[in-house]
Amino acid sequence: MSPQVPQVHGHCDARFSSVRTAFEENFRERGELGAAVAVVRDGETVVDLWGGWADAAGTRPWERETLVNVWSTSKGPTALCAHILADRGLLDLDAPVAAYWPEFAAAGKESVLVRHLLSHRAGLSGLREPHSLEQLCDWELTVARLAAQE
């Protein structure tokens, strides 16, 4: 990592200056390597910031279009959708997952409840066998591997 604090690039509307301040602090005070943040409000981009490095060696600057994996971003919307379904009586949080996905009951998972999945308490930390990005994009394969996982 570069010993210098990386420069932050981009635009930040004055109304959101605290976002820029917090973003810069991540580099200065928390050792952030590289990052970007964008905020759209009422269809207007009010924050579009990036900075740091796209590699651990600090040789490739983080650019506006640098791509990264965002694995955990679906957790919030998934929980929201599940709770809306539960509120409407369409999903029982106390039901076994297998009530909705019978194949999931394989390998000792028959008593895992929907609420266990939503709270990350089902004991499924990831797939045991290597799973490439291409395979991850194969819905049938990924679902089958998740169902078979102990």
C-alpha cells in the first residue's frame, strides 16, 4: 500500500459534504485501500467519489469505473422483501426452508427455518467445493449446490 493518503476524486454536492468528509477519513484514519461511493437523490447524482488503489501493491489507481465485487449488497433488499412477504402472510419466517424449497432439506438441513437464513444462523457459510464466477451465474448449478450443502 502506498504510504501517501490517496487523493479523492469526483463530485460531491455541498449539501452532502459530510459524505465526502467521511469518505476521506476512511483513507486518512482507517487505512482504506481503495473505494468509491455514489449517491443518487431524486434522479440527480449528488455524490460520485472515488480514490485510492485498485490493487494491494498500490500500483493501480482506483478510477471512476473500477469494478469490484459487491457480494453483500443484496442482504438488505432480500430481508426487506422477505419481511414484506411475511407481513402479507405469503412467507412464514418460522417455517422450514424446505417448505418452500424441498431440495434444501438435503444433508441434514431439514430443520433450518426461513428466519435462520435471514439472520445468517443456518450454518451455511459458503460452498465447500470451488465455484467459479461463471458457475455462480449458472442459476441451476448454484441452487443445486446450495441445496446439497450440509
